[in-house]
Amino acid sequence: MDKLECLLRTDTSRSAVWIGEDTIAYLRQGDGGPRVWEMNLCTGERRQRTFGSERIWSIAGHPQSGSIVFCMDEGGNEHEQIYLLDRDGEARDLTALPQARHFLGGLSPDGRTLVYACNSRTAETFDIWTCDTTTGEKAMVLQNSDHYNWPAAGGLSPDGRYLLYNKLLGQSDNALWMLDLQTRKAVRIPSDERVSAEVHPAWKHDCSGFFLITDRDSEYPYIAYYDLASGAMEKRFAYDWEVETIGLSADDRYLAVSVNEDGYLTLHIYDLLSGAEVNAPCPPKGVVGAYGFLSWSPTGHRLLFTLSSGQRPENVWLMDLDADSLRPLTVSDLHGLDAGELCEPRLMRCRSFDGLEIPFWLYVPRGQEARNLPVVVEIHGGPEGQELADFNPFIQYLVSEGIAVAAPNVRGSTGYGKTYTHLDDVEKRLDSVKDIGSLVSYLVGEGIADKDRMAVTGMSYGGFMTLSCATRLPELWCCAIDTVGMYNLESFLENTAEYRRAHRESEYGSLARHRHILREVSPIAKIDDIQAPLMVIQGRNDPRVPAEEAEQVVGTLRERGHVVEYLCYEDEGHGIGKLKNQLDCYPRMAAFLKKYMKLS
């Protein structure tokens, strides 16, 4: 196995949930794709429960019955179906509507009723449904007339009566609603019409109220408590950083909080009886509790979370407050690679064209000075996303081959407050491209980068940024790699999945009002200026950025005799998720970069 294959085959574990007093389930990504595993914490015994190669999006546990429910799609089409794994049975498809997408809400206390959202009635709108897990009988509980109606993680109340769900219209327009499953009436929480975001609820176990994260009247999201009887929402914990996720212990005593502190996710534990932070065992520095998973045990005070960093592949950890202990439950196999050779990034900053400070992570090859290096600028997706200090196999491979990587959080990224997140909206789109120009100027000016060996790459919105940089800053790059990126925002919005359009228009501009802006800020407007050889990577089944986007840019460049390589995977969607395809795609990406960076 060469170094790149070892890194791609490195197993990671995430999304751990409790399915019993001393038994957990989690998703393990290794050879063959993400699969559900179980672990007995008393004996250490592990058991694999699923065996396919398709992507599993979410998982939930039911400690009373030992059941597991999970969402899985086929070929990356994002038409997730919900499956039930009984204690010793095979996975059963509870929804069985492959033309529709399903979002998991949860299982009732007796495990008999599944609550979920589905767009089977009309492709552009999600309604709330229930399904009897024994008989398979389904019923629509709430019909909606808008788009995203997304059950919040942990949104089903402990007694199974209420479902908290979000109406997602934008990063800061994500209202929380509560559905009474008995009366089938839904109300907004809080009950007003303000534009705000309320996410990640954590119910008290007597169902009298819940904690949540909100950005009301604040630059940074904070923690509040909502009382069901009075309808009052009270601010509880706030930081000069963004709160990412929360979790409440089974006896309502301890609140676990993951806070985004400059691209690290740090863990805080509060004793709600005293209101003070607990001096708990401290996890290593990195990204704690990504994807919203902080899971407390059914009894006692044991907390499951994930931890990742540049040198640490993502794994499941257990903190036991009663025993004052902390330990990893899963450990990645690096297939003979030395973990000490992995690179932890440096957090740096540069000034952009207008004086705005842009944070970025710099990965420097081991044993080398940050001087005159070949550099790949790697741009995250979203755009409302963030580059974190977590484990990335492809970045680690490039660094091991002597290539530095700069991973910026340009304006429009999350993690730095609402103002920063909205600095690239609509007509301000190209300001984030100027941020990349400023980053390159900084890297070259400081002597870190060799100006003749600069490349740019990114996935999804990062792919859009890659194409934008290649067309609007053409003199900077020796090559570029676009993965599932948008070439023309106008055609992208016309062809993306119907339920996504309104959400994306809040960021890019609407087809009804901003067509001229959508065209002007898109790479298509400057395609004649491109100079760098380009690689384009696409999944045929991508519902977010349809393959037509890739084929537009590839066709145009081939007609003009420009150097362009195109890799399209028939069984992939938004990104390259299957190991067999990664083992084909990533070596080609590496070879492309090395060729045009003039590396042996």
C-alpha cells in the first residue's frame, strides 16, 4: 500500500449514540464505506451491523429497545431512506420511497412510532410524517407549504409528544417550530416573526422546556432556555465565539457545550445546579463534537463525543464525570504510517484588500522551513462553512510529499460571527475571491510560497471559488482542481433540487431579482481569461450541483483547446464518498498537481 492509499484507508469513527446502559452504536468509515457498528463498553466487544458501501447520513439510538435507526441513500442521490436495526435483526427499510428524501426525527419512547420529514407529496416541500415500525403504516401529521422542514437533532421530546423542527431559509434565517403530534398543531418558538436562527434543542427530561442555541440580538450564537409553560426564552451561556452544539445529561444536571474557538471546537461542561463550569478532564486540542453529536448516557454522567485534529483521525471518546476519566473508545488504524509524521496546521492571518483580517490554516511539510514552498490553496465548501483543524487524508498526503497547504476561511465563512458570514452575500460575492488574491500576495510576500508553484482546489462552493480564482486571478496559478463546483450560478439555481433553491437564493441572489448579478459573478463570465490547466471532478447523481455544471465548463474549455481533465463517477453524488472511487480519483488529483507544480 502506498502512502496515499494508507491515508485513504485510515478508518474513522463518529456519530456515537447510546443503545443501552453500556452499549453504544456509531458509524465507522473504513474499507468499503461508512457502516454501523456496536460496542459493549463493559467487555469491549465490537460488532458490525451493516455491510454496504452506500453513504449513511445520520444515526439515532433507542436505549429502551436497543434499536438503531439510520438514514442511507444510494449512489449519492441524497434520497435517504430510514432503516431500522432491531437488537439482532437485519436492517429494515421503513420508508421505502426511493423517489423521496427523508430526514430522521426520532423514535417514540416505546419504539413503535418513527417521526420523520419527507418530500414524497411534492419534491419542493417537506411534510412531517409518522410510521408504525411494526405494521409499516404511515400517516402525514403536518402538511407544509414551504421548503425545508427539517427535524432538529434531538428534537423529539422525551415523552414523544412534541417535535421541534427548523424551517431553513438561510444561515441566519432558520426558525424553530414545535409540532404537537397529538393535536397536529405547530407554533414557532419563540412565537414571533423575527428573522433568527434557533438550533440544536436539548429537552429537559420532564418535557417542561429545553435548551437551545440562538443568534437573537447577538453577533455570536449563544445558549438559551425556553420554558414551555410561559413561552419565555432566557439567555443562559454566551461567548465571544459561536456555540456549535449542546447536550443535556439524563438527570438534567450537566450541560455539555461545544464552542467554536477560532477553528477549534472546545468542550465545556456546566453544572446546572450551581451554574458553574465543571473542571472536567480536558480532551486534546482539536475539533470536539463535530456534526452536533454530544451524547449522554441513559443514566449516570458519561458523555460520548468525537475528537479530530490534523494529527488525529476522527474517533469516539468517552468522558465519565463520576469517575473523573476520559478515554478514546475507538482508535484508527494508520496501516503502518507513523502518526508523528502527520501534520498539525498553524493558525495564521493576513489582511485582505479592504483591511479585513482573514484567518487561514497553514500546513508545512515536516522538517521543512516555511520558505519558497509549492503551495496548494484549499478552499472549503458552504459557502456558509468553515475550515477546521481536523484530519484530512488528502491534505496530509500532499504535505507528506513536500507540498504546503493553505486553507483559508474567507469572508462568508461561519465561525466568526454573523457580520463576517454575510460579507459575501449576493453582489458582494467576488470580495471573497479578492480575499484569495490577498492570501496569495501574503504567502509570496512573506517568502512562504514559490509564486510559480501555486495551485488552487476546492469542493462544492470551494469548487466555485476554484473556478472563480482560475478565471479572475489567472496569473496566480500553475493549475486548479474543481470538485463538484458551480460554473454558472444562474443555471445552478435553475437545476438544483427544488427544495434547496430558496435556501441557496438567500445566499447567492434570486432568479427573480438578481439574474444579472448571478451571471456577472460566475466563472462563466470570465472563462476566456483562464490560463491554468484544470481538472474537474463530478458525481453523476449530484442533486445539489448537477453534472451539467461540470459539463458546461469542460465542454467550453475543450472547444477552445484548453488543457482540462474530467473525471465523472457514475455512482457518486455531491463529492467522492466511496473508497473505490477515492482510490481512483485522489491519485489522479495528486499526479495532476505534481505535474504542473513540476514535482517529481
